[in-house]
Amino acid sequence: MNTQEMVQIALDLAKLDELPMDSAISVEGENITSVLAGIDMGAAELSLARQLGYDCVARHHNMVPRLGKLGDLVAHDHYEKMVKYGVPVNVAQKLLEHRKRAVEIMFHGSNLDGAPSVARLLGMPYVGLHTPADLLGERAVEAKVAEVCSEKENPTVQDVLDKLLTIREYAQAPEGQKPAIWVGEPTSYAGKVIVEFAGGLAGELDELKAYIDAGVGTFICMHMDGDIVKALREDNRCNVLVMGHMSSDSIGFNQILDAWEAKGVKVTRVGGLI
């Protein structure tokens, strides 16, 4: 298998027509039979892969030069989801015009070619898949939410959490990073639930409040900044389930790695994968 074929498998699984801005083949490769894969895989892991005889390194968090334009992906994907969940188009547009520029500023000073330059020097095939994996993880969680909503007329936040804990990656999350209710109570009604995994970056407070105004009752996310948690608690209109960053990333990325294994590629999971 080559890197183009590996990426196409990921795109097909995620139902995407092209590689998103936050994903890339940094170094092409042919005849790949073994992959060292992880959430965060940089220069050290590339060197380790070479020493251990792997044909390719695959990572989820993908710092590459094209991330300088990630604001386009964030603005587009967040806009589409906000409108889908009932946020007025004019409100979504105004919020995301600001977000696009803020994301561009955030990445402007980053070293985006650090690890890819090492991969090129080593001649090590190097693949990064962010949004494809996040979409797969988001859909897996949405499916579980749909299950609990079909089983109970007004499920509570605890009902939703219990259902999500049937996903292996959440059940096996390390101590200190277990899925938890960060806003709301176990007995709080979940209401309309949104899973916030894909979209390049997490939503900001003004975006979340726009969702609440549109009727969203519970956010399910990978991670959330403490100041946003504090503000939502004070606002007292929603619930937040924080599922854990590494475990949530692992759900979708594992689906891609499983598909590669089904094609005969040996995959070794390190770097934060559960």
C-alpha cells in the first residue's frame, strides 16, 4: 500500500471528497507494510520509527505549513454546524468572520514545518489525519446519543454519559482523564445534544452561547478551557460533557488504523492512542 491509498481509505471512511486543510501527506511512500501511529508523532517518533524499521509514521495532530490557512476550514465547518443546529445565518456569519482571522493569527508564528522537515531528511513517509478522524469519532458518539434518545423520552446527562462509556476508548481512558460532567448535574435533562469534535478547533464561548440561544441543551466535547467552563456554569442554561482529548481522538483514528490493518498493514499504536 502507498500513502495515497492509505489517505484515500481515511477519506472514504469519513465521506470526504478531498483532504482537509488540517491533514496532509508530508512525505509520500510506496510499499508500506508497517506503520508507527499515534496522536502526537514528531521528530523523536520519526527517528524511532526509522531505528525500529517501520515504513511510515502516521499522526492525528498534524502541524504542517498549510495550517497557516486553517481559519478557512474552521470558519466553514463551524458555520455549517451552527446553521444546522438553528443559529441564524447572520449570527453565525458574524461570529465566524472574527474566528477565521483569530485562527490565522494564532498559527502565524508557529513552526509548522518542524517535524515534516525531519521526515524529509530521514526519507520517512509521514501522514497526518485530523478532520477525517474527528468526523469518524463525532459520528460514533452521535450514534450513541441517538441510541439513548430512542430508549428514553427525556434522557438525563448521566444517561448520556453512561451510554458513551460503552465505547471502548472511553471505558479505558486513564485515571484523571475519564469522561465527566463539567457543567450541569447528573440528573439534568440533556435536551438537544450537540457533539463538538470536528471543525479543526473547539468552539469559543460566543459560539456556544449562540447554540444555547438556538436551543442546544448539552455539549459533548473533547476538551474545554477552564474559563469557558466557568462562564457556562454561571450562565446556568446548558450541560457539558467533557470526554477527554486523547480518548476522543483515538475513536476515529483507530477506525482508520483498523481499516489499514484489514488491508494487511501492520500498525503499532503509541503516542497517546488508546
